[in-house]
Amino acid sequence: MSAQLNEQLVNAPASAQETELARQSSRLLAACIGSGPTARLRVIDADGEIEVPVAALRMLVDILDNMASGNAVSLMPIHAELTTQQAADFLNVSRPYVVGLLERGELLHHKVGTHRRVYLRDLLAYKNAQIAQSKARLNELAREAQDLDFY
């Protein structure tokens, strides 16, 4: 099954029955996940067992939780290359804003021909740095408010 087809299937809205099944499955799977590096699944329709990394099962629990909440989910490899528009959509900003980040060197990128591309890993690093910076600023403001007895 191609990545494009998988994306279309995952982004389709879930029915009420699928939402409830996802909710129940998520709870049951989360309760069964062990603490080791792998887990074994028994597939009823087949005769064998499947050994799966526990990290993959945790991702499946997250997918089911989101599906139960009515959220669309997309999976993307960390080394995926995004266009400037895709990067802007991910950051929830305009494409010209992302282009400015690239030109100022605030966000790493590379060129494919004349087109700019951003690796997902670099986009995640940028976003995490921005979140950390925002938290630090909020903590500083809260500290100043306490010092001034505003809090």
C-alpha cells in the first residue's frame, strides 16, 4: 500500500462505531503493553504471533487515542523532506514567514534544484527550541510578577 493511499485512509473521518472501537482498543492495548523492548501480539485471523517493538505499540495507542477523539493522524519519517508550504502548515505560519526563517538561517534547509526543502527533523528541532524559549520567557514573566507582588 503506498504512502499516499495510507494518508488518505488515515485522514478519512472515523464513523461513530470506529471511534468507539478505537477508544476501547486504545485502553486495552495500553493496559497490555509491557516494559520490555518488544512485545508479542497474537493475531486471531492467523496462526502465528508477531513480535513488535513496544515503541510501535505506544505509537499505535497514540493513533487510536487521536482517532477516538476525532483527530486526523499522519505519520511521517523523521528524514522526510518538506516544502516551504508544508513547513509553514506544520508551524501554522505563512510560507513567506518560513522563507524568512530560512534566509536568516534560523531554520536549516537545503536546496533541490532551485527549491528549498526542510527536513522534518530540523523543523521539529526548531519548533522544540521555540517552545523551550517561550516557556523560559513565561517563567521569567511569572518570576517578575511574583517579585512585584502581582501574583
